[in-house]
Amino acid sequence: MPGTRVSTPIQFSLLALTWGASFLFVKIALTGLTPPQIVWGRLVLGALTLAAIMLLTRRSLPREPALWGHLTVVSVLLCVLPFLLFAWAQSHISASLASIYNATTPLFATAFAAALLRTEGLTPHRRTGLLLGFAGVLVIINPFAATLTGSLPAQLACLGATTSYGLAFAYLRRFLSHRDIPAITLAFIQVATGATLMLLSTPFLGAPTDLSPSVLLSMLALGALSTGLAYVWNTVVVRDWGAANAAAVTYVTPVVGVLLGVLVLGEPLAWHQPLGAALVLLGILAAHGRLRRISRRRAPASQPATPGPR
């Protein structure tokens, strides 16, 4: 696989940086492109990048029609719909706020997994995590303020995008996790299917208003890096560190997104937004039982920690 010569920690860092920076790239691209045009570009460029990797690694494509049907559903839920919602939302709210909302994805994945998968019941620590996480969402929105710090429809669009991500992960687990298909192949089919759907919509997208160098570079980074190579790095990190440790990228990407939004774009950050993000991250940790494990490690050796519910 391309990129395996680079150490896993470096690839993890690149993954967190590119996914966190994707909100900055979208914000810059919005200066010359509409949200659908941005999604068209990132999916087409991402598909071309992954196609090159497929050719270099001599991967073959599966031929089972049912599999392609499932992956088409996943492509809509994991690529087309959330990309469109986030791009539209960022035309009304800051990149920083959008990156904070993106951190709610594991909460929706946990909720859908509990609802749709027999093996993923709503255990006490998952219930606690969901309550903490969604309390954090309310803090981010801050509905009791005299005026909202961002467009409410745009913030709801971000939540719609992460809801779509969460449903996609549950769908993948339900219908595709038992199949022995390389992650790169799955990623290519998902992104290429999304690109095909967007290519079909080309006659309705109109012409770009401004293809400045900054817009073009942002689209190249968004497509080739955030939607292309990032899948390769994610696959390597999952392979070398395991899925649970690889999921820690979820905690880093909003930090990157907020820092870039504030430092590069000069976006304001209201006090309740990082507070709500902290609650969301605590909720993710609780839902995955990590808070319990941390408390066990900190317990005195003479007084072993009491096992919590699983």
C-alpha cells in the first residue's frame, strides 16, 4: 500500500491535519464555487486519487451486484449527502463551528448502532455518553441566548450531516463488515460512486464564479488529500493500531479545524462552543467506556477499581 514507508504516527498526524483542515478548504472554496460544485470537485478528485492507488496496488473490483447496491447507499450517506450539507452550512456559519459539529459523528454512530444492530445494545455507559454528548450539542447551539452565534438552519444541517455519517457506519457494520474486501477498495467504490452521481448532475451546477489560485489549491487539497489519500492513511492506522485507537482522530480533527478557522480565517469563537465540544468529546469517551478505563488506571494499587457495567 502506498504510504506504508511513512511511520504510523506520522500518517495519523497527516490524517488528523487533512480532515481537520477540510473545513478550511471548503470555506476558501466557497469564495468561488457553490456548495454542489465543491462536492462535485472533491469527489471527482478524490475518486481519481483513489483510482491511481487502486492501479498502483493492482486491486480488483468486486462484481457482486448486491455489494454495489449496498455501497451505493453508503456512498450517498457517507459522501454525497453529508458533503453537500456541510458545504451549504459553511456558507452560513464558520469553519470552526462546522468542525466542532463534525465531532458529534461518533455519537450518532453509537445511537444508530444501538438501534439497528443486535450486538450493539444501549449499555449504561453508552447511554451516559449519548446524554453527555447531546447536552454538549445544546451548549454549542446555545438556544437560550438572545441571539444565536450562527444560523440555526446551518447548524441543523451540520447535525444532519453527522446523522448521515452515523447511519452510514451502522449500515456498513450491518451489511458489509462480514465481507473480506480491502478497505481501499471499499473507499474507492464509495467515492467513485459519489463522483458518478455528482457527474450526472453537472448540467445543473452552473459555472464557477471565480477559479482563483486559492480556490483551485483548496479544491485540490480537499479532493486529493482529504477525500483521497486520507483513506489510505486511515487504513494504515487502523491496520497498525486497531480501530479503537485509530478512532482517536475524532478527538483531534475539531481542534485542528478550530485552530485553522481562528488563526487563518480570523473567525470568532464564542465561549460556549469549545465548552460544548468538550462535553461532546467526554460523551464519546464515556460511550466507548474509556472514562471507566482511565479511572481504573488512576485507582490506587491497594484499592482496585470496581468494574463498571459493560
